[in-house]
Amino acid sequence: METVTVSPKYQVVIPKNVRKALGIHAGQKIQVVVYEGRIELLPVTPIKKLRGFAKGIDTVVEREDDRV
């Protein structure tokens, strides 16, 4: 567990080992979420990076005869 200090400008530095583990880089967008009395920082994944993540998924759906 890491501890950080809030600066007078309300900024914090994400520790290097956390940035490395999550692949966070300078300029990347991070979502800030307040959840059950705590702050969560969630890295935003670019939509282009998600391309192909569902490759090979079965999209066949059994339909009733009266449905198109």
C-alpha cells in the first residue's frame, strides 16, 4: 500500500510502481470516482485499444419463427 500527500493545489503523484503496474503514462486520462467514502482512480482505455477484444465470440442467437 502506498501513501501520497495532497499538494496545496490538491494534486497527488501516482507512485512509480503503481504507474508501471497499470501501464499509466503521462497525458493519459484517468476517471475519478467517489465510491463508498473513498476516491478511486480508473485509467481510461482508448476505444481503439479495445478493438478485437471480443474476437471469436459466438453471436448466434436462437430466434422464434415469428421473429425476423
